[in-house]
Amino acid sequence: MTDTLTIRPTPAAELERGMLIRHHGETRQIVRVCDYDTQHVVIYCHDGTSTYRSDATLDVVVPPESDPEPEAESWPTEPIIRILDGHQGHRDIGGMVALRSSMYAYRLLSDGDEAALVLRDQPDAEIEDWEGLSVVPTEAVRTLSRRLFELGIASPLRRDAAMARVVDAAEGLVQVADTGQDAD
């Protein structure tokens, strides 16, 4: 088995310290590159110096590419999720809400109580598909419901007009969520 070198022709003016060049059939590492004058470059290697025209092309040894890192498994990062598809042992955990307890673990909730702990590297458990959830204050939901009822959104309005009314109503809810105060 022989090692194959990959060579890239490179102008002498683009050479840098640390690069490997082929010179008289040998590979040499560049220690320093200096401009000699406007048209020449001096390249210092461990075994001596060489002078080249700046536009001269030298053979640079391209280091072999390392093997790509294995793709990391998908794992949620949101603080609260609803598991759409997953299992723990033979148990289906799809539809359950989970709270992140660390980078590598989620606490499963069932009827508000902790049901189990799912670990990222647990061999018999996996969260395959999920959606992130947001916590919304109960009062903000009640206010939205009240506003939608007051606006008569259920009446037969054109969709665009209904959406505009919902957006107007929701602007007040942003204040409720930000300040914690009741909306007018």
C-alpha cells in the first residue's frame, strides 16, 4: 500500500508558514516566508533557503481530509416539549409533555405528575419527534378568549378582516404578557 500525496499548484506569493511544499522530490515544511524584493520571495525551510519569483508556482502538499464527524443524534433543546413520537422501553410516550431537566434528560409528565425520566443515551428510550411548547399565563388566555367573543369573530366576516381584528386584539395581550397587568 502506498501513500498518495495531493498536490495543489500555488503561487510563491501565497505561501505561508507551516505549509508543506515539494522541492526536488522531497516534502519540506516552510518555516518562514519573506519578500526579497517586489518580484521575489524567500522561503525558509528547515534545511535551508530558496528564492523564487513571486509569480512562480510551487507544489503545495494538501493535507489529507480527516473523516467527517459522525452526525449527532437529534435531541430537543427546548425547556418544555410535547413528544409527538417516542418510546421508553415498550411504552409509547407520544403525546406526553416533558420538561428539560438537563442537557441529557427530560422529565415526562402525566396528569401533572412526574411519570418518568428519559435520558438522551438511554438504549431503550428515544424522543423521535417533538414540538416546543410555550408557557402562556392563564389570564392572557382568558383575556384573548374574552376579546375574541367581544369582537364577534364567530360572525361571518371575511378571513382578512377577522385576522386584522384578532391582531388588533392580540396587541393588548402582549402588554399583559410583558407586564403581568390585566388588559382593558
